[in-house]
Amino acid sequence: MPEDLSVIGFDDAPEAERWSLTTVRQPMREKGRLAAEMLHDLLNGQAPAGIVELPAELVVRGTTGPPG
């Protein structure tokens, strides 16, 4: 890698930086907070919040190369 194959992870786990893995980062605390809030609402008979979009950021590291 990355000469023949690019590899991309998701959620930017701490291991991603250690292994120089290119990844997509989302705000993990916000994602957890929203998931807990939606679960709470469902358990209390409230309608789901619908579609929730969170920002995403591409963090380019050593596991991606230019297109072939």
C-alpha cells in the first residue's frame, strides 16, 4: 500500500493514526449523544428524529495513493 491498493477506515479510531491509516472522521461524542437521545425518545414512545447528518472529514494518511 498505497502503490497498488488504497485502504480507508472509518471513525478515526486511535489505532488509525498509529498505523497511518487514511480514515473518515465524524464527531464521535456527538454521534453517541444523538444515538442515546434517539433511543431514549423511542423507549418513551416518541417519534424518531428522522434522518440526522453529521459532518465528516477525510483524514489522509499513508494508506492512500493517487489513482492508477
